[in-house]
Amino acid sequence: MKTVVKTVCDSESACIRCNWCAPVCPVALSPLRLFALAQDAKWRAAEKENIASCLHCRRCDDICPAALPLSAVFARAKSEIKKEERARAEAQRLKARYDAHLLRLHTPPSLAKTNPAALAAAAQKSLHNL
Ligand code: SF4
Ligand code: SF4
């Protein structure tokens, strides 16, 4: 559920889909769509909708008849997206480190001094056989 929205907005009001927010956005975002995606924590989709370019100008807040704190929700969503990106990068870093460790572990010492291509191929082969 609506984790991000809940943490920045305790209001009971909901989007009435009037779409007044779209024409006032200086960077041509759809606050309506972004709000719906943030409600469902659909970060990838929000990224594709270009949430990163939100300027937090609050023009959408000002015009929203439901008084939704759109800009604050988008700021929070961006921070969640960054958190996820950092977690993904860290997971990739650890995976690369682990792969390098396995590579060292399964490299025959006799190959260690020969050409790097043969060494890499042998290590890859042994990795696939794990
Ligand atoms: S202005 Fe507010 S109520 Fe209207 S569509 Fe945008 S977010 Fe929804
Ligand atoms: S706060 Fe973001 S989404 Fe809202 S009008 Fe400004 S740039 Fe557009």
C-alpha cells in the first residue's frame, strides 16, 4: 500500500482525477500519474514518467482541489528511488566481488602465469561447473 503517501500525507482526501495539475507543471509531468504510482510504490514506472525532473515548485499543490501534498510526495518518492538505486549498486558490487573471489579460487595455479585470456576462460568454465 500507500507507504509514501501515508508518511507525508495523513489527509483522507483522494485524487479526484480532475487533471488540473498537468497544465501547470513547468516540466510537463503528469502529477496525477506520478501520485498514483507513488501510492503504489511503483518506482520504476515513476522513473519512466520522469519523476527525477520534478522541480518541487508546488504549482500542482497550489491548484489541486483535493489539497494533496503532491510535491512532498514526489520528493519522498525520489528519495525512495535513490535508496533503491543505492541498494542495487551495492548488491552488484558485492556480486562482482564474490565472482572475483570465485575466479581466484578456481584458477589453476599453473595458469596464473600464462596469458590472461586462457586464465579467464578456465576460470569461467570452472565457475559454470559449480
Ligand atoms: S489536481 Fe489534484 S485532484 Fe486533480 S488530478 Fe491532480 S492530483 Fe488529482
Ligand atoms: S512540483 Fe513537480 S510535478 Fe508539481 S508542478 Fe512542480 S515540477 Fe510539476
